[in-house]
Amino acid sequence: MACITISVDKTFKERLSRFSWINWSEIGREELLKRYLFEKYMKTGELTKDEEKFCEQIDWHPVDELPIKKEFVKKIGEIRKNTYSKPVKPDQLKQWFKEL
């Protein structure tokens, strides 16, 4: 396996040292891999099964990094303006739970 060295200033290194239980190498590796996968996904729109498995393990997907589409923001705004449920009285709610 290859090795990468990253230089940081003394103050930053001291801050990182406070969290001795954190594996900073693993965090760096994960972030670099995420960056690579994001760029690959943007070019090809595809990931290999191993790459998808990695994304699933860390609960992340390249799509998560994309900006929200304007159409979606508009649709959410419209939903917020409208009411999609009718008010329910406490008696009705109790009855509904009994039926379950």
C-alpha cells in the first residue's frame, strides 16, 4: 500500500493530538476516496460494486454532494404553502389508533 504524508502547522497538529482515539489516516483515506468517487461519478454516472459497497458502509453517495435542483426547492416551497392533511380531533385520533 502506498503512503501519503501531509504537512500541517504545529498548532493544528496539537489540536489533532487531543483526539488520540481518532484514526486520522483512516479519515483522510475515506475523504480522498469519496472525492475520487464523486469525480468519477460526475464523469461516468456509474460506480463499481465495490465502490457502491464502500458508499453503503459509510452511508454516503456521490449524489449527496450535488446541489439541490431549483425545481425541487420550488416544489418544496409549494408544499409548505398548502395543507395536505385535514385537522383531526382527539376523539377521531383515539378511534383511529383503536382500529390499528
